[in-house]
Amino acid sequence: MDYLIDNNIIKAIKILKDNGYEAYIVGGAIRDLILDLPISDYDIASNISLENAYVLFKEYSPKLYSNGITMGAVINHTHFELSSYKGKTIEEDLYERDFSINSIAYDIDNGLTDPYNGIYDLSKNILKTVKNPIDVIKKDPVRILRALRFISRGFIVDDNLYKVMNEYAYLLKDIKRERIRKELDFILLSKNPSVILSKYKSILKEIIPSIDNIINFGIIDIIRNDLAYRLTAFCYLLHDDIYNLLKGLYYPISLINQVIHVTDFMDYSLGLNKEQILTFLFEFGLDDIEIYFALKRAEKLANNEEIYDIDSITTIARGLMLDGKIVTKKNLKIKANDLRYLGYKEEDIDKALNIIIKKVVHNELPNVRKVLFDYACRLKYDI
């Protein structure tokens, strides 16, 4: 059977073959080709040495990786990774891979190589290792999390592998955090992450101990399938030191701040009163507001609570935003530092700002810097 391969990958393979080397598409790319799924990246295995590969692909931005057996390159904006065989033949190389479903190779001239029945396991949704699962997991414990990723896609884990995953989960403590982040993202973005997070809690607590305290993961399934939304829901359930947890997993600081911003306001008491909503929006701002409302709604659904109020609040808030009536801490023409300059005590600043915002929201004061300064000068003597 022929597969639709990116022309730039075919070009890379032909460069290798024309120079006397073997070249196979391996790993996730061929697995997903067989399953007729989109290909996110291509891996090529060859009997070429990295030194020779670097010279052969010198026109295509070659980059040697620290593992000593892999090189990245780019042909016409198509990125691929080229690895030297782990062993002397493609069969020996495939034997060293994690799962049988990833131990399939494809030669554009000669077709599939499947020495370990990976195609059969793919057809039956079976997840198992090619060799002793203890050896596979001990060699690279992150494979435990990779197994969870496949389980979240509907694969049934082999009994021997399942036992080893649980027995050796403690090894995850020594894995580089950025590798853990990648697998956690896959789990959170799966169809029903609550199934994996709850069933394999004993494994995941080795990297996130506080997960052991979560009873209901349903909120993560309900909220929009987007990393910012799902990660925020997950962290909200953890009630952990979110900043250090996410920083330790090498998440971008912008995403960390987003998650903290939303979770910090989840206990805010918010009613249907328009004045309360305006005050809340002043405090919260407009950034991340859709994640906040989505999380509030998902929380109620997960706990089988009535959602009419939060839906009504969301509708009112969106109407106010469309009307351009929202004043936030960003666009209010007087700031906390201005009040300090005017001689306000630190404990009175928030109170004064709340009074001023209410005046502005209800059109009793225009959002004009000079007017607000004059009012703040008079207000200081009343607080």
C-alpha cells in the first residue's frame, strides 16, 4: 500500500538513498499514516552516521541533538529528524523503540517493515512493548506518561506493561520537567482527560503530589478543549502553588500568569447586579475573562449545580463589554500610585479606588485624569 508522504520528506529519503544509504520513515509518522491521521512531524531512520548526515544535508540547516544519534533538518519549510540506527539494521533499531505500534518502518520503494506485529496491535488498539516492559520503562521512564497518552486515545494497555508502569512510576521523579510537560499537555487535551487523571492518579502523583487530593476531575472534560482552558481548570482543582508547579514544568510565563489570574478570582462573590458585575470587571480586567466564565460554568456543571446565574452574568458582562462601558484598572485614569502620591495610607487605597470606580461606572464622574485627581483629593479627607 502506498501512503501520501510529504514531497520534502521523499526528497530527504532520496538524498540518502542516492548516496547509498538505507532510509525509513519510522515512529509516530508511519503509525499515523496507517491510521489515516494528520502527520505532525516526520522521523527518518538510516544506517548513515550523523557526521556524514550533517555533511549530506549541509544545505538544509542541519542541527545535531544532544542525544548523539539524532539530527534535525529543514527542506522547504518541512522539518524532519534523522536518526542513526540503534543497532546495525532497521529491525534492531525497531527493537529498541518503546511500543510495538511505534516499531513499524516504511520504505518508499519497498513498503512496510513490521517485525514485531505493530500493525496488528494498531488494528486491535493494543498497547504493549516489543521487549520486556521493565527494560523499556527503566531505559526511559517518561514512556509511562507516553503510555497514558495512548491510553487516552483509546488503546488498551497490556497487563504486563500496566503492572510495570505502576511498579516503576517512582522513576518519573528524575525525569526532566519539560518532557513531563509535553506528555501532560497531551493528556489534558485528550477527549476525556478525567478518565486518565483519575484512574492513573497513583502514577501521576509521583510528579504532581497534590493530584492525590482531587476527587472530581469532571470540570476538565467539560471546559473547552484548549490548553489554556484545560490547564487552568487542572490547576484550579489542585489548589497548589501554581506558579512554582508550572514554572517547574517549563510552561511559558505568559501562560502561568494567565492561569494564576483566573484561579485567583474563582472565589469572588459575583451576583446578577449590574453594578457588581462592573466592579468585578474593574478588578479582573478584560484579559482572560472568557476563560474565567468558562471555568465557573464548567465547575457548576461538574458539581450538578444550576448554571442559570453564571450564564446570565456572562451575558450581562458581554453586553457591557460590547457597549464599551467597562472601566478596568488598566484604563482607569487614576492609579494606586497616584493615590500614594496624594498621601493616601496603604490600607485606604483599594477602598478609594472602589469608590472612584463606582462613580465612573455610574457616570457620576467622567474617566478624566484631572477630574479624578480633584475628586481623590477631596475623598482623602472622608476616608
